[in-house]
Amino acid sequence: MVDSHSKVLYSLKNIVRSFDLGAVQVHVLKGIDLSIKRGEFVAITGSSGSGKSTLMNLLGMLDVPTSGSILFEGEDVSGLSDDELAVIRGKRVGFIFQQFNLLGTLSAEENVALPLMFQGVPSEDRLTKARELLQLVGLGDRMHHKPNELSGGQQQRVAIARALVNDPDVILADEPTGNLDSHTGQEVMQMLEKFNKDGRTVLLITHDQNLVKYAKRKIFLHDGVVTRDGK
């Protein structure tokens, strides 16, 4: 029997990402070769301008490389259209952002359920799943509250529940504690640790070395190249 944790989730080959700024072409990623297995907890870190946000956008299928190939579970996604990427992204990737990105007019329950609407899931099924996940992140008593009625830590818990609602293959967390106090940030990181122990792949993008320690594997970027990759 093959261990599912040994299966390669991402395979990046000679990834280059450049941007045209007027007459100048800026090379942000300069030939990245990388493999990430299912079930890993990986921190991608580096100083501002290192290319980690650009790499995050590629891994999250929010962008495509200028050249090179990205295989996601064996499928080359580097040349897909925006619509094709959106379908894969919506079903396979859960995002947690620093800014929470909750809709202020919706309750916590409705915010969590929202991604399922785009997947065509019936309303009652969406809300049932949302309630289950809000219970999981400790917000069973706040599910009818809107974001402005929740603390920053509670809003991030709603965002985590929303990231899990599609049962994604990978959780991509971009500076997930950036707007939280240290105690609440620690609780969020422990939650991500638990999800990883339960078998989910977690990709953490951060410049905060206090967060990097939670990951089992650390990838350091500098000036668009990987300078270190290991435990």
C-alpha cells in the first residue's frame, strides 16, 4: 500500500516569473525547482522582495509562471486559463490571509458557506457544513455574528473555517497571524499544526521567524532563488 503522504503534490521545474514595468522587465523568480509532498507542513520565508508572495500566487494558482512548469498532482497547471485555474483553486486550495477578507454584510456562518455556493452546493448543505466547521474552530456560539461583532482572532477563525469548507488538498496561509496579538497568533498556528497532523498539507508564507518554527520543512528565498531547503 502506497503511503499517501509520500505522494508529490506540487512539482515546480525551472520556474521564472517576470513582470513588465514600463520599459523595464523585473525578474522576481529566477529558476525555482521545488517539490512538495502531500501532508507536509512547509514554511516559505524570506525578506521583503525575496519573491515569496509571487511564489505563493503560483502555488495558489492565482497566477501562472512566465516560463517553466508547475505540476499539481501530476497535472500541468502552468498554462491553464484563468477560468480553468479558478475551478481547480476553488475545489483544491484553501486560503487564509492576513486581512481575513470576510464580507461585512454576511454572518460568520454565511461567510464560511460562501465558497460552496460557487460549487453549486444546495443552501442547507452549505450552512450545515459551515456550522460544523465553526464548531471545530471554537465559534459555535458566534456563527450568526457579523465580522464587526467579532475580535480579530475570531475573524481569523472564521477565515480558517472558510478555508476548510471545500475540504481542500492544501491550506495556503499567507501571514495568517499578521493582524493578531501574539497569544491569539499562537492559537492560530496550533490550529494549523493540528490540521497538518490530521493529514492536510499546509503551506505557510511568512517573514516571521517565530512562525517558521512550527513548520517541519523550511524553504528560504532570497532575490528570487531558493537559498536553503530543509528541516
